[in-house]
Amino acid sequence: MCNKEVTTSHVPSHPKYDKLVTNAAGRIVPTVINGRPQVPYMGVGKYKPDGFRAAPKLSSCVDFPADGNKVIPTLKEALLKAGLRNGITISTHHHFRNGDLVATQIFDIAHELGIKDLMWYPSASFPCHEPMTKYLEDGTINRIEGSMNGALGKFTSEGKMKGLGVLRSHGGRYQAVQDGEVHIDIAVIAAPTADFFGDANGVNGSAACGPLGFALADSEYADKVIVVTDNLVPFPCIPWQINGNRVDYVVVMDKIGIPEKIVSGTTEITKSPDRLLLAEWSAKFCDEAGLIYDGFSFQAGAGGTALSIGIYFSEILRERGWKARFARGGSNKYLVKMLEEGLVEYILDGQTFDLDGVRSMRDNPHHTWTSPFTSYNYHGKGNFSSIVDIVILGATEVDVNFNANVVTHSDGYLLHGIGGWQNTLFGKCVILPVPLFRDRNPVIRDEVTTICGPGELIDVIVTERGIAINPLRTDLIEKMKNSSLPIKTIQDLKEEAERICGVPDKPKFTDEVVAVVKWVDGTVLDSIKKIAK
Amino acid sequence: MGAIAATGNKGKGIRSDCFVSLELTDQGGIQLTVESKVAVMYGADIRKQVLDVIDFFGISNATIKVEDSGALPLVIAARVEAAIKNCLDTDKDYLPPLLDENRYSTAKDRNRFSRLYLPGNSPSLMINAGIHKPDGIILDLEDAVAPDKKDEARFLVRNALCGINFYGAERMVRINQGERGLEDLEYLVPHHVNLILLPKCEQPEQVHAVNKKIAEIVNRKSSIVNPIWIMPIIESALGVINAHSIASSADNVVSLAIGLEDYTADLGTRRTLEGTESFFARSMVVNAARAAGIQPIDSVFSDVGDMEGLYQNVLRSKALGFDGMGCIHPRQIRVIHEAFAPSPEEIEKAKKIVFAFHKAREQGLGVVALGTKMIDPPVVKRALNTINLALKMNKLAENWRETYVQ
């Protein structure tokens, strides 16, 4: 399944993509991507591949130092020992968000060594990864499969990336590794605390970031695993979120992350009155529809509006003397406050957004870390996402069929990754609080620029000028019949947006596909095309 | 060289607005440049609209540049028209259509618990103001607009009155002081404004002057049929002394407001949280308004982060006799409404009295009694007011008497 030969002059001979077909979402997608055959999207829950899990090569403990010390002086040496060469796949995680100092260094080293055509497989990218554009330009990196945010998204949209970009959800990333679609040659795991054996965690150290769940698949399935830390502790490193038994090399450096950018200010509750209104109405909707009960569960995304839902949930729970059985993270001080006040019994957390979240995860046994395997993985025997009662998410666009977009903007540019967004759509009630328009940019429209989530999984759209319930949810429509909230049809909302803003023109694309959006099962849901100048 | 003008706003933090620079030229036709955040979706639309405005004013040679940060069409039109009128004398007005939803009138005695101040030259704050459901929205042409932006703000406020749906809020405008304020009325009166706030009011003559100007405009334009109310703002020692003559100066004066920042400055003191320095003035305004049979309205509470402080402030204001308060942030609206609304205890007490009142009437009795206790007429009147308010605010069912158990 993967080429283990060391190649010195690797030139990909295959085209970026091939053989376009129309998939079950009505989108035209390639069936060959970067030389690999693909299955077009078939519908929700329709694709169930046969076969076995991918597996890394057997290791033998006798090949590793008996004293347990795997420390290598520099990242460069570790990468070379791990077999850094042309055309391989290197993975990183995004627990440091915009404060990551490690990922770029890997490609600095590769560039210095004249290595070409690497595939970067991050669990997400951030503005701090903008320097990667120069390595995409000079051929050090062939393509990114993961997420292309900001400058990297623009670079991709303008057709400058050599290979085809592939966007996956957090769960989809685990699925792709697990079923062998992506083979990671070298995983570099930046760890806020580690021991010489490679045991590592994210809850201690100056770069503390909470869990390390996004690196779990990498540690389990990559050929070679390098742990990089700036806080080496004597064995054992407790807790060990990453097992040293899966680690080849440990590298110690001065600084692996910028703490204030790891726990960034983007996760503050909004002060915008318009967004607070969206949050308030969303909570009120949940209450009136009977979705909140003693022992319910919820998950809110990282945006300011979604975070604010907690304030209104808290008011309702306090008033009734109820509590939520669990809340899914990303956690932050507001969710931790709910936990500590006894309004939430457990936080099942994939990432922490601030130091309160890190502290709580470290010290409170009711605040536990999760990974994309437990939360989202398609090849698991079930996962957590479908157990959650209420899911609150954002979107850049929603269409009249409730399809939603999170990766491109209405001007056609790729700007965001999918994150866990697609995976959480399997919650029992999915609510998108979004403004009807941003400045003069209607959010509700005839057709989304890129489809990331099929409308059948999206139940409620809450805007400041009305709330639309998916016609498939006759139960919710029935419950909200006499609601005090302004319930409208999605068509009404679209027309209202157009009455205020005017009917928007669509962005102009060339026919060239520059990236694809994968569905949670690994099938190809949509194509992102090159912007026409 | 022709006339040059620049209007609107641009730069960091500016949203839903545009900056227009215009130079009238002698030849070369119309040279239009549009740079827009939403160029992909609306670039063609914006060009078409700008050319339409230019054509409307009969301009055939000009260099014009629009730097747009997502302005709605009515904002773009206002900015372009303001730029043109800076360069050109014309009687023509480029008006957006008056929305059907905006053709409502307001009752003289409607609730005026909250009125949200919006700077008259900041379109981003206007667009969603109505969704927060204040009783009134004030488009402010006075203190919230920089002196050099006052002309262009008139076009924006006028277009907002025509084209922005405020979802039932009373459509108010605070005009400037003196002659400029009277000129402001030309941009407001024909466009279904519900209420004019008259700042720094010290004499009844100021109200008369506004009414004279309104009458003159109404006479000129027969299409104006809605009532236009006036809310004078008392902001000086002299204003306080003349409060009653101002409150009773005209039939369309519906409420009397107090502005404490200017008032305390006039007194030579500072505003405090306890408000001892303004106790006299507030009491005077309440008393003058009540004597004239209109609503006394309190000043704004400036700390938008302190909701508990605001709540306590409203309770004090209500206890002094005020019927409403200004607000400067949408988050203040709900707190103000909650605090001015009758409390559950007040409603319960009022229900008892009003129920007894109706029972007495049905039995043809002239005296209302609760058990062996006689209820004085003013107490009955207050209870009736409380019930009406509770009904209006959905705190009581319309048919409550059918299910009421004594």
C-alpha cells in the first residue's frame, strides 16, 4: 500500500486529478486524486468499504535502546534517521493552533536538504503556517491534505499548489489513516511535556494545550514517530496521552509553541449584540422544542456565537435545577465554569481553547480527553457524535436545501478547514446560528459555493430575522407550532436576505479542480475550482 | 479644475459603509472606479447603481471612486448623493423607495421605555437595530456625528428612514440645535419619521420653531399624513426651570427627556452613580411632564458593561416617576424593559384591585372595596395602568379575568 523504497529523485508522474463524475450530491468530482482512485459521495451512510485496517510495519523492541532513552540532539537528525526523502508524507497536529513553532521547522529542514514533493498532512493549518506557501511554490511541498486556511487557502484557490488539495474532517483524517488511504511516513508530534521514552502529554509545560488527540492516529499508524518537546521530564511522563511505545525518537528544543497564541483570544464569548441574540434564540429554540432535559448533552463549536449558547443553557439549567450529563469540547473557561458549578457532569474534550480548559483537564477527573477515534471515526464501532443531543455550529453559507458550507467564502476563495464540523452533524439536533447576511453578503442563498454538509443532517437555521426548520424534521415543526420565536421557511429567509442585499452574482471559476472536500466516510463530496481572474 | 468632494468612511474597522471621492471634470465622461469587499457578488450592481445616481443628477463628466466595505445599496446611494451635492447645487433628491413596512404611525401614549441611540453616520449599527426590539430607535444627527460629517449624515439618515426596517420601533431622529436642526427636518419630515428629539431645549419657542418648520414642509408635500411627535430634551439649568412651559408648549409634545451629561456640565458638577446632583432636575422633569400629561424620560446609563448597575439605575428611575430611559447599546434594552415592567407582585396586587373594580361596576356600586377596605380612586387608576402595561408586555393573558380566582 505504500512505497517503502528510498527514492532520491521523486517526480510524481500522475495528473492532479482525473475522471470527473457527478456524485449523489449532484456535484462534479474527480474519481482519481493525486494518483489514487476515489469513490464519489453516495449519500449519508451509504458507503461501507470492505477490507482491513491499515497497519504499520512490525517493530521489534530489541531495535530500540534498552535504557529507554530515545533522545536525538536535533530535529534534523531525527528527520534524517526517520528517512526524510522525496515524495513522502509528513504529519503534524494543530493543538498549538496559531502558536505552532514546529511544523514550519520541519519544512525549513526539508528545504535546506533539497527534498521535494512532500505531502504535508496537518490536522489543521493556521495563519502561522503562511511560510509554507514558499515551500509549496518551490516544490518542497507538493500539496497539503488537511486544511488550507487563510493564505494557504488563497494560494490553493489560485491554482498554485502542485498537487490537489484534499480537505478532510477530523474524523475523516482518522478514517483515511485507518483504512490506508493516507499513509504517514513520518509523524512529528509536538508535545508540551514528554520523557526520553516518548511518553507525552499536553496538559503540563509552558506550551500546555490540553489533549493530544489529533496526533493519536499519527502515533499509531505512521512508519516513524518523532516527539518534539521543550519540557523533558524524567520517565515516566504522567499522564501519557501518547505512548512512548509507539515513538521512535525524542527531540528536545528551546520552545515548541507560543503559549498566548496556543490559547488564543478567538474563543471569547461575543460582545456583539446581534450574535448574542442568535445564541439566545438558539437556546430558546432548544428549550421550547424540548431538547433540553435533565441529563441532556450538547456540543458547541469554537465561534463566539456558539460559545455564548452556554450562558443561556446555564440560565435554563439553573432555573430548573437540571444538569447536562456531558458536554463535548472544545472547552474553555465558560464550559469549565459550567462543569465546576455542577451544570455539566462531564466534559469530553477534543481540544482546549484556554488555560482554564487545560487546568480543568489536568486536575478534574470529570474533564477527560478524547480523540477523533472516540469522537468521530467512521471505521469505529460507533462514535460519540451521534449520541449528542444538541449541536451548535457555524457556516459561511447555507442554501435553501439546508446544505451548508464551511470552507469557502461566497467570493469562491478557500479560507477554512472542515475541523470536526462534518462529524458533529450526526448529533440528534444540529442548529446553525448564522446571520442572515454579513455586511452585504447573504449567508442564505440558492446554492452553496461548496457543499460540506448535506442538508438532510442540518435541522435548524437560526438567523436574526427568523428561524427555519428543515422540513424533514416534522417533529420539531410540530413542537414549535405555537412558538414565540419567529419561525419562517428557509425560502422566506433567503428572499429576505436578497431583498436587503440584492441578488448576489456567483463567483467565476475556471474548470480546473484545485481541491476536494471529502465526506466523513472518505468519499468525494465536492470539488473546489480555481478562481477565474 | 472642478469641484471635489469626499464622503463616507473607510479603513480598519469600517463595515457596511463606503468612501466616495468625486471630482467634477470638464470633459472625458464618467471615470468610475469601484473597489469592493463584495466585488465578486455585487461589483456590477454597485457600478450600475453609482452610474444611475450620477445620471440622475445630470452629470456627464466626473472622476469618481467608490471604496466599498460591504455597504447596502441605500448607503451607497446616500454617500454618492452627498458627494454630488457637495459639488453641485440641485433641488433633486435621489430617494430609495419608502418600504411598505416603514409606513406605520405611532400613538401619542405608546410605551417609550427604551429608545436606542444610533450615530447618524454609522450605517453598520443601523441595519440590525430593529431586531433588538427597542421601543424607539434614534438616528442621531447631533452629538454622535462629527461636525465635518453632519451634512452627509443627513442623506444617510434620510435613506435609513426610507429603506431600513426597524420592525415596529418608533422611528426617531435627534436633530441638531438651532438653524441646522430646522434644516435637518427637510430630510426627515417627508420620510415618515415618527418623532423628533429636540436637544438643548430651554424655551417653548424652540418647540414652536420646529412645529412651524414641520407645518411648512407638510403644506408643501400633501403626501405627509402621519403624526410627528416631539420629545424635547432638557439639558441645562434654564431648561429645567422652564420644563413645564416646554412640556405644555404644543399638543404633539409627547414626552420630556433629560440629558444629564450636559446638565451636570452646565451646573458645574459631575455625574455620579448615586445621582444626587441631578435629583432636583430629574424631579422637576418628572413633575413638569406629569403636570402636562406627558411621559417623563430619563437619561442614558453610560456603562454598557454593567448590567446590574443599569438594572438598579432603572429601578431608581422608575421610583422617581420616569416612564423610560435612553440606551446606547442593544444589550441594555432588555434590562430596561424588565426593570420598567410591572413586577409579578405589582401585577398580583393590581389584579385584585382591578377585579374588585369591575365587580363593583357590574353591581352598580360607586365605591371599590377589597374585603372591608375601601380603595381610593387614584389607587384604582394606578392598578388599571399596571394591568394595561402587563397586557401590553405579554406578562398577563388578555382574558385573565375569566380564570381569576379571588
